Amino acid sequence: MSLPKPAMRGLLGKRLRFHLPIAFGLALVAAATFKFTVTEPRKQAYADFYKRYDSMKEFNAMREAGVFESVRPAGK
């Protein structure tokens, strides 16, 4: 009444054949989920922001506030 020997030969290959496709599948699902739930809305938010962004208006507002040392406000 002895215990059967464990199947050690080829164990890594056998487990990799089972787990590797599952890991790749889950990685692809995670990447696609991240792309469509995080990056695409972020890209759209940046596009919407820069459609309405006026850099000269922003520059003039900062110049009048005295942010720049090399550019004097228009009133001075």
C-alpha cells in the first residue's frame, strides 16, 4: 500500500500548454478593456479641449497677470 509516484516528467510543459493560452487571452481582454474605457475617452477629451483652446488668449491672460518676467503687461 504505497503512494503512487508523482508525475514530474513533463509537468512544466503540460501546465504551460494549459495556462499560457489562458494568460494571453486574459491579457488581450485586459488591454482591450483599458483601451476602450480609459485611453479612447481621454483622447476624445483632449481633442475637445484643443478644439476650443485659444493659446493667444491664454498667453495674454498670463501676460496681464504678470506670470512672465520677460514680457511686460500691456498696461505698463
